[in-house]
Amino acid sequence: MIERKKWVSVWGNAVSIAENRPERYAKDITVRYPIHIPFAGDAVRLTFDNYCGTEPITLSKVTILYGGRFYPVLFQDKRSVTIPAGENTVSDPLCVRLAEGEVIQVSFYLQDFTQMRSAVFACGPLSEGLYANGDETETIHIDIDTSRTTHLFYFLSNVSVYTRAENRTIVCYGDSITAQDWPDDLALRCFKEGYHRTAIIRRATSGSRILREYHCLTYESYGLMGSNRFHHEVPTDGADTVIIQQGINDIIHPVGEKVNVFRPMSDLPTVEELIEGLKKYIVQARSYGYKVYVGTLLPMGGWRTDAPFRQEMRHTYNDFIRTTDLIDGCIDFDKALRDPENPDWFLPEYDSGDHLHPSAAGYRRMAMEIPAQLLR
């Protein structure tokens, strides 16, 4: 009997706009990212994305380090590939047997001046890369004196393996809270608890909103709005479920032009508009054949723009998530992390200190809130 196989994503990030700085071009550098492989496969392929770029970029050389050996990655049988502005490219499949629980190192070399615009910040126990001077794509141990760690992920947006058809992917979609630890913590939980057929993919970008995006140079790195993100990020090899956790930035960002000229109160949606934006996500996800779970918005008591009217919006939005029959389930992150004595605030141990983002313990608690049946 022939075993059925398919392409399944094992790693991924959103593609957003890097902060615009004078040094936004790079030349003669290598970027390297470790990719954790949750289940075995017979081949691997990489997606590089210049979705937010305004110029073409060229990857002069790409390699994968696995088992002490470097493998060249090809694009239509060529070592180098140029990706036009706004487009992406998928590598040729690299036939290599990957073992469950192993790590591959993806490296790419940028020989010529390259606009480093298509990027996203992500952090967590599985999310750290490095960049180095020169071509280090075939150096096993890159010298710490000529390299530096980074939590910015440039161009590489997806890694898929050719694996058993029973394996699958969950997509975690959101803003800075999802760009931080909990998807990595969830991936580690899957491995620890024996959910070895499930990969966890992060599609998140800090500062992003469902209904708005910034077009000023100061804040353009705060991410694309949902209508420019969801259709591009969420369709993923082997995915059957999306967990959505977004909406807090729509509520907290507008402060009025007297406070910040870029953040007028006219940007503040009604809670009905915010719910309609979430419903559009749900419809799109259903069109991909996905199950849809939505996480409630976390406490924000003490955040610098906290106000009663914003809390009221958050509560109404969360109540919709808890009661709607449009989704497969609510993941009540708010209830899990809030202080029962002061429910608009985090429990102190779950607060990073800014009163908006969880602590490391808070992110681990979020990962534990995902129902086991989603992971099997």
C-alpha cells in the first residue's frame, strides 16, 4: 500500500514592513534562521516573500544545514533568485530525509545592496536568528565577533516538508501578542505532550489592526490591516485550523491629533465595525476549509491609553467571541490571565510590566489554554 503524503508547513511568519531607518539597505551579509521540525519528512521547500518591498531583491545563495552537511537550495535549478517587489518565490523541493524533532539551519546570502523592507519581528523560545558579515552560508559555526542575533525575520516566510498526509498545521494569527512567545510555547507543548502530527505556525505582526494601517513613515512598520494581510498569510500548506487573536490595537491606538497627529480619534472604530472585521476573517477562513477559533482580548488595565470606553469596547468584543456560533470555539485568554479581583487587569505574575503584553509566564499560560482536541 502506498503511503499518502503532502506538503505541510512546519514554520512560518507574517511578512510586514520593517521600520524605516537610514540603514534600511544591507550588502554582503548572511542571514540564518534555525527551523524546528515537528515531524519527519522526505523533502523540504522554502518560501521567500518580498510582499512589502518596493524594489526587487536578490538572494545570491541559499543553503540548508542539516546533520552536519550543507545542502544547496535551488530555484528553477539556479542558485540565485530575484524576487520582484510585492511577489514571492518557492524553492525547488530539496529531497532530504528529515527526522522528527530535529533542527535545520536556513541561511541566505545578500551579495548586493538589498532593501530590507519585507520583515517581521517575532520572539519566543524557538524564534531567534542571526546575521553575519560576508558569505557564511556554508560555515557551520559562525564567529560571534562577526555576527549578531536578531528577532527580525527577513524574507523567509514559510518552510514546508513533504510528509505523511495525517500531519497538519495550526495557524496562529494576530498582532504583537501573537508575535511573541505563546505560539512557540504551544509548539513546545505539542512536542512535550506527544502531539507529533501538529505543527504550529505564527502569522503575526506587531502593532497591526483589523481595520486600519498607517501610511506615514513614522508608523508604517506597525503592520498591514487585515484586508491586506489575512488572504496573504493564512492560506498555508497543510493547515486546517486558524486561531485568531486580534483587535486590541484598533481599540487602544487612536488618541486624538492633539496628542499624536498620526493617531486621530476618527481611526477609532465602533465595536460593531470591529466585530464586522472579525466576521470577514471568519468567512475567509471558512473559504479555505479551516476550522476557526478566536481568542478573547487580554486585560489592558494600566496601559497608557486605558480608559473606561476602551474597556467597554473590549468587553463587548469579547462577549461576541464567547457567544457567537460563527466559530468552532472561543479560547478565553482574557479569563485565563486576568485578576479575578480586578478583571480589567492582569494577574501580576502574568503582566510583562507594560499592562498590555503578558510576561513569559503569561504566554505559557496562553499556550496551555489551547484545548487538547485542537492539537491531536
